[in-house]
Amino acid sequence: MPKRWRIATYDPARVAALERAAGIPAVVAQLLLGRGICDCDGARAFLDAKLSGLRDPEELPGAVRAAELIHAAIRDGRRITVYGDYDADGISATAILLLCLRLLGAKAAYYIPNRLDEGYGLNHDALRTLAAGGADVVVTVDCGIASVAEAQTARELGLTLIITDHHRPSVGDSLRESQLPLAERVGHTALPYAAAIVHPGLPQSEYPFPGLCGAAVALKLAWALCQQASSAKRVGEAMRTFLMRAVGLAAIGTVADVVPLVDENRILVRHGLNCLRHYPTPGILALEQVAGLDKKPAIDCEDVAFAIAPRLNAAGRLGQAPLALELLITDSPERARKLAEFISGLNEQRQTLERSVYRAANREARQECERNCRTGLVLCGRGWHPGVIGIVAGRLAEEYHRPVVLISLDELGCKPGMGSGRSINGFDLHQALAACDRHLLGHGGHEMAAGLTIEEAAIGAFRAEFCAYVERHLSLEDCAAELFIDAEAPLVALTHRTVQQIESLAPFGHGNQRPVLCTTDVRLAEPPKRIGATGRHLALRFEQHGVSLRAVAFGGGDWEHDLIEASGPIAVAFKPVINHFRGRQTVEMHLADWRCEGV
Ligand SMILES: [Mn+2]
């Protein structure tokens, strides 16, 4: 299905004013205005993204109280366990807090639940195990805010519970009758009882930026701990080095959790990418080496998203998250190298599993879509590895542009099915599951991604209700994929200087996408050439009014035929990039889409 192009509108007078005031090229001014930055000061702050732009940790609700409680526990020699999560954000968050506690001389341990047999978040059995093992204080990272009943268990076990999280709390009305007295109600939400809750986005919170990931919340708490330990805003040298490492780890969590790269997240990632290079833990260094990143002059968001985070996640997906954590916190380069190699092996295993589930699920998806073109997909298969169904659901949601739920059925048919769903822009998956929850054993997540458990026998009824819900809430128009285009710009405008300025809007990612430009009246300067081992990509050269530029269409190999057939001028949508090759820098286009003109 062809994509609809949506070109951002703009006001030429405002573009001209910002162009003059900030001394930047018109297209850059237009890109900034499109990102809601209207004046010279805003443009400077955005382009500089200084580390000092991070808010003081004292401003984060709960951070001061949590830090005080933790310091008291350290002073009293009480044992602290950091309770984390098995994804890249949760592992990074656990590493940050654990390194900090050890630096402060705490008796600190960690616990990461097993994705395959415990699942996400606090659970009763784990808390009992921790209490029996002598833990006094449990500090959650990247989880816990929805664990109303589990917090009660912690209390009964005599544990001091400190929750740090960034997920949505439970809605009070969704709690079972028996749980209601256990929760503290704030408006419509129900919070677990805890000695402290550190969270950037609870209802009635005054914190200006709720978009922090779990690792960034952990970083703020660690920073508050360091400040209190130093009795000063400026911390000593060892703590400073630790905090720079922690900024690098927080950047991994931020990119991996796909939170919007604006405000504090943009600052964290911009500086964190540098910290990963200049203040690496032995584990980060080893990861960079196994992924071949050590040869690059700098680490960018794509390196984190496609090389570092998937390796950490692979460990969790295959039930080995503690190894990824050990990798991040070890002091030994030798052990780091071994762990990094082992985890890369797990990542290759994950890729193989993913391919096989993708093939099976895609076969089903194609048949379903032929039957009904405007509804969601609920697909299930026996033995699909539960650790990869989320990634495959994401790929299918993108390909078919509709919400997708994949359910892994137990090999023996005795345990309930485990499902994972991914959504598309404008469709709230969390709400959709809540609307069908009478068929589910449990579910959790947010707008774009969610998990569920379901009895096998209930899948048919769930599918019918879920698909009916999708049909009611998704128009035919929503089902057509859209391409957002930031601005029109002729090839002649793509000078080295301008494209370099566009690069300074980086780091790019969710919420701050690499700009897409378009232009018309373009012709092929030479026949396109398939490149890549299997000819998946296309190398091209475009020409417009005497200016010619090289372009690459990643995954666009199949366009070859149609592009040769297109006789007249075409319109192209593309991302301008600077290509570094053998010490030379050239402007290049990454082709996103194209169309014949006059149709
Ligand atoms: Mn997270």
C-alpha cells in the first residue's frame, strides 16, 4: 500500500525571522519551528543541549526522601536489594543504582526477575525469597508503581520498600475489591504503599518532564545520593566519574525504552553517547568491541538502538538478564570480555528465533489481512519463543500498519498463553486490552506496547472482541501508513554546511526523528544499482536542475524495476545525511519514498 505523504505546513515569515535571528539556514529554521522551537534562545538551547540543562535531582518527586532513607539504611548497616527489570532500560537502571550504592559503601545486592517464568515487576515469591535471604530494604528500578498487592506483601515481610519507576500506575477502578484497602488513591489512580516513591509523572505531580525512562530516574536518585553524601551540590572526583558513567548508562535506557528524545532525554542522550565513549565501564568497552563500535569515531543513537541495547535485551529475552547486569558492573576487563562474547552469542540465538517466529506469524498475518483489511491481528503459535514475540509483533505492526498481538502457546498446553502486542500511532493498545480484559488472565503496558496472559480456550473470544474494538476505533484512513515530511528543499539547498546544521538537531530517535525532506522534478542520473549481499538495497544518483547527489534506498531493492520504468520526473522523500568514507565527507540522501509526478 503506498504511503500518504504529510508535509508539515509552515509560516514563511516566521521561518525568515528565525533564520535571521539565529543565523541558521532557512531549512534548519523551518525544522526547528516544526519542533516547536520559535525563538533564538530556544534554538540555542536546543542546538547546545548543555548537561547543566538537566533539572536538579531534588526537583524529582520522592528523590530526596528516598535518598535520605537509603543513607540511613547504609549508616545502620542494613542490607539493600535493588529490584530491577530484564530489559535494557531496567538492566541499565539496576547497574546505575547498584554501582552508586557500592560506591557509598552500602551492603547492596540486586534481583532481576526471570522474564520467562516470573515476568515483569515485583512478585510475591521473589519478595519472600529476598526477605528470607536477609534483605532489609528493597529499592525498585523501572518497575513497582503498579504493584499494589506486592507492596503489601513487602510490608508484611518487614521490608522497607522504595519504589522508583516511570510506568503508569494502576487505575483505582481496575483493582479487585480485596486490594482496594491496600492502595493509596490519588485521583483515579491507586498507588502502592511504600516508604518513598520516586516517579516523574504521577498525577498531580509538578515535575515538568514526565518522559524520563527507568534508568534516568535511577540516575537522578543516584545523583541525589551523591549530593547528600557530599553535603554539597558539587560532588567529589570518584562520584563525578561514577555519575558520568551513569549518564552513559541512562542514555542506553533512554534510547532502548523509546521514550521521546526531547527535553532532559535529549540532553541525557547527547552527553550519554559521549560518556559511553569516554567514561565506559569495562563492560561497555567490551560491548563496543564485540559490536565493532570501537573503530567508529563516535557512538550514535543507532549504535545504541541496533548494537548495544539488543545485546542487553537478548540476555533478558532468553532468561539470562543477570549476566547482562554483571557485564555492566564488573571491574574486570577479562570477565567483561567473556560476558560480552557470551551475550553476543545469545543475541545471535535471539535473531534465529525471531526469524522463525516471524516467518510463521507473517504467513498467518497475510491470510488474515486478505480477509479483513481494517482490523487488528491476533496470531498465535505453539512453541513461539515468548522472548521474541514482542519484536515480531512490532515488525508486523509496522508492515501491516495495524495493532498486532502475538500469543505464544505453551508447548504442552498446560500453562496459559503469553502474549505481546504492539500498536501504531493513534491507537491506544493499553485501553484496547482493558476493554477486552474479561478474556484475559492479566495484562499490562502502555499505548504502544503491552503484554498479556490468556487461557488457550479464551483466545477465540478475545480475538473477536479485540478485532471488533479495533474496527470501531480505527478508520480506513488510519490503516494507511503515513510518511511525515518536515520540509521541502531542492537538492541545491543541501550544502555540506546546511546538512551539518541539520545533524546538530541530533540525537535522533523517537519524538525527534531525523528530518525527512522532499522535492519534486527529480530525475535519475544513472540506472539504479542493487547493493548489499542479497541486493536488498538500492544505490542511486539523482539529478535536479544541474545538481546531482548520490542516494541509497535501504531495503528499497524492489523499487529498481519501477524506478527504471518511471519515465518522467519524480518526487522524492529523503533524509539528508553526511557520509563519512575514508576520511572524506559527502552529502548523501537516504531515500524514504518516491512517486511519479502528475498522478
Ligand atoms: Mn523502562
